[in-house]
Amino acid sequence: MRHGRGLTVLLTAAMLSLGLTGCGENQIPDLTDEEIQAVGEYVAITLMKYDINHQSRLMELTAPEVIPEVPVQGQEEEPSGMGPVDDTPVVDSSGAGVSGDTSFSMEEVTGLPDGVTAAFLEHTVCDSYPNESDSMSMGFSLDASEGRKLLVLHFSLTNTTEQEQEIDLFSSDTIYSITVNESYTRRALTTLLPDDMGTYRENLSEGGSSSVVLVIEIEEQMAENITSVSLKVKNGDKIATIQLLP
């Protein structure tokens, strides 16, 4: 309402300023063309200010709406190569001994007492271990699955000290992985055999030795053509890899 009333007053004032130029002497001075134009522009601006249908470009200019960019979610880059696998062999290309960047021995990884050594003796391939005539059987026997053979790796543990040593490989949490012909890798079977290296727990007398084994199953056709065998022994962050054959 106040805007409408102000608009009416301004219109009336403008009309009077033009219509009263002949009433009374020198009451309203004559205006030049420039002054008339200036008054007209002032009136026009003032009228637009009070016009509710007019929006000032200076006062009410709406800022453009900014639409935030949504980041495109691409696929994460995967690191090149493959992650480590427990059964993946780390074979010393130079031949026998411990390979890789570590310098741990089999005795250090398995936690054998100082003065107790482990040595590889031989390997055998069979359908059943031990043989019925073997004194080590003690009623326990391990049979190969159909179409497979047992590969048995024989080791000796020797106490080189002058006192009895307690051997506890059962509690060492050691993982034994055997690789045949550089491509066939299996973890050693956990058995009830009394000479199973993975579960061996005995006292070894002064200067005494004991035989232990690690066993895996291999394909029957592979049994006739074994060209290389390596053993990886892992316990926590300690790893030793031993080339057993050739």
C-alpha cells in the first residue's frame, strides 16, 4: 500500500511541474532541454524503484547456481604382479642351499636347539608309508589316493652337543612346502606318524640322531620323472628354501 501511495504522489508532482509553467510569474523557472531530460530520467528511475513489477538489476541480480562436480569413481589401480602365496616356491637358481633375500637356516626357522642339526638324506616314492615290515609303522600307515603316489622326504636330526636336547617341532608352527619339478607345490601332510617332522616331539640323547620325514602326494605319472625337489620352510617372517634335488 505504501508503495502505491508513493507512486501516485510522484506522478502528481511530475504532472504539476509541467502544467504550472504558465501560472504565476517566476514561480517555476523555465527549464532547458538538458534539465528537462535530467528531470525525466530522475522521475523514470524513481518510478521504477517503486514499481512492484520491476526488479532492479543492480539490487536483485541472482547469482548463478553452482552445481558441484561429482567426482567420477574409477576403478582403483591394482598393484602389478601377484600377492605372495604360501605355497609358491622360492627356489635358489644357483643350486643347493638357502635362497632368496633371507639367510636363515632350516634349524633357525624350525627353532631347533643350538647344536641340533637337520640334514636331508633321500627321497622315496611309494603307495603306502611306512611299509608293513618297517619297525617305524607301530600300527600307523599312510596310503596314497587313487591315481597318486606318496613322495617321502627323509631327514636326520642330530644332537651334536654333550647333553640331552628336547626337540619340539610340534609347537613351532612351522609350515613345510615342497616343490617338485619347479611347478608342482604342496604343503607337507600332517599325519599321526611318529616320525612326522611337523609333529615331532622327543628328547634327543647326547650325540644321538633320529630320522624324520615329510610327505606329500604327487601325480602317478610324475613319480617316474622327478628331476628336482625343493623345500620351503616358513615360520612367521623367517623363511628358508633348500634345494634338495638335484
